[in-house]
Amino acid sequence: MKIRYIVIDPTPGDFAETIKRFQDPTVQVSTHYVIRARDGHVTQMVRTKNVAWEAGNWYTNMHAISIQHEGSATEGGFTEAQYRASAKLVRYLAKRFGIPLDRQHIIGHDNVPPPVPEDTAEMQFGPGPFWNWERYFMLLRAPIGKGPERDGGLVTINPRFATNRPVVTDCSGKKCVKLPRQGANFVYLHTAPSKEAPLLSDPALHPDGSPGTTEVSDWGDKAVTGQTFAVYKRVGDWVGIWYAGEIGWFRDPARTPTAVSTCGLVVTPRRGQHSIPVYGRAFPEKPAYRGTGVYPQPLVPLQYLITTGQRYAMDPARVPTDYYAAEFGSIGTVVTGRDRYRQIWFNHRQAFVRASDVTVTDTCRHRA
């Protein structure tokens, strides 16, 4: 199976606790590498030829190498030694496996799509808002925002980490508390071009329709450094983007920009399609399982739709359509399908759409 992603995540405890946890087979979770905060020491837990049970989405696990970093999704605490060691490791892995050094493929656990609708609200949010993607990609020698810098109707989120210090709260305890102000990797998305407008609400996180929040785990109203979205409209210092089937607005002042104009591939519903489904995995169609001895996996769309007129940035790389049937600790069977999917930035997370449902446009060719 082709390695497509490297997944960045914080550890569930300190370095020693994490190593002990991943050495326990009864826990049935794993990761390929763990990096210590103090000095950037790297420990490999799973061979790269094997699948680690880490990302919360089996399709992503099938195609990913995962790296856990000692630190906290709610507090940060990631060190320069850690960033440097991790970047060196990722450069090596990217070269070895042909992984592009961009945010479509070097992703956070928080960018992994839910496999099915009922899992959406439970998906993790690490490495969290305090992971410095800006610094990390500088160390990867692939700075964010250094692509085709012209207005092709797309923007790449890129706030200055050191000075971008929004209010973030933690409500995991008995009451919500404001976290210490520090550099953050995201911009808040509002329902209108105004600071006073409510934050965007995700139906899985706020089924009652209440507004989004500043809660650290509320990923439904946060667009993160390196993510690319299609522009709906610009109003003064505000940019409206297509996000999870809605329009989210963020501030992008000319003097202190938080995004970079760019161009690239976008998908829109094919003509005649009023709305199309969105998927969390690119599993094969049912006939592909015939004769394999593997039970067909259901193709379940998520709780979102893309409707006529909406546009989403697409990864140009081919998306494998496959399923690896295996039990914990065993070697299994790979089933490969004929259906084709496109990977997009849909909201805070990636998603997949059927190639037959969409039209792909290269805005670099259609805009001067």
C-alpha cells in the first residue's frame, strides 16, 4: 500500500509513559515514532512496513506513518529540538516514500477525516492550535505560502505564528478556563464578515445549531495554517471561504495578512448534480471484493453535502481506492477497487469525493 501521509500528533502522556503504553499489546494502539521534547530523541515503535493503529481512521492508517511528539494538544510545550528532529525524520521519510512536503500530505491528527458520521464528533484535535506549522515547514525546507502566489480564487491559511495569539479556552474540566495567550496556528471562522458575528458551527459538534466556540477542541470554526480553500468573496479585510458546505469568514488585513492568495485544482459538483456526498475514506466498490474472501466494507457518506456553486481545493495526487483487511497483529489482504476519488480540504479535516461526481478545474490556467 502506498504511503501517502505523515500524521503529526502529541503524546497521550510524557515520553516514558507513552513508550510504556505503546509497548503494551492489550492497549491495541500504536505509532511509528515518538519524539522526546527535552532533546528531540527519536524512538521507533513500529516498522514503517507495518500499519500502526493511530489515526482513528483505518483508511488513513493504511497509508500513513505516524509520529507522536511529547507535548499537549491543549497546552503546547513543543520544543525547538523536537521540531528539528521531527523535520529531519520527515524529510528522510518523504524522500524514501515519495511523499510531497505539503499540507495535503504532512497532516495533523486533527486533519484526519472521520470514517463514518457517528465518529465525527469524537475525532481527536491534536497536535492542537499550538503546533507551529509555520516553523515546521521552514525546517522541512518547504515554506508554507511559497507556491504559485497569484489570485486563482484560492487562499492558503498562513497567519504569523508568533503574533497570532487568539483567545482559546479549555472546557475539559468542571468549568471553562482561558488558556495562556501564545502563538497559534489557526484563524477563527465567523458566519459573516464581522468580529461580532457568531463563530461557524459544525453540525456534528453542535447538533443543536448553537454557534462555534473558542474551546480548544472545537475544530469546526478553525482554519489552520497550510490549509487551502476556495474564496467565495472578499469584503474589506474579510475573506469568505467555502468550508464544510457553508461560508466561513476570517480577517485578512493587508498590513497583517493571515492568508496567501494562490491557485490550483478545485472540484465542483458535476453539471446536473444539485448536491454530492462527502466521504471519510476511499474504500473500493462492492464488486471489488468478489473472490477475495474479504467482507465488503460499506461506503457510508458523512453528514455533509457539497451543493451547486461550492468549490473546494483538491490534492492533485492520485488517491488509492483500497482496503486492507487485517486483524490486530496479523498480515491480511489488500482489496483494490476501480472507483476513483478526489481528496479535498473540506473543513478543518480532509475529505473525499467520487471523481464521477465532480468537475475538476485548474485555476492556475484559468487566471492570469
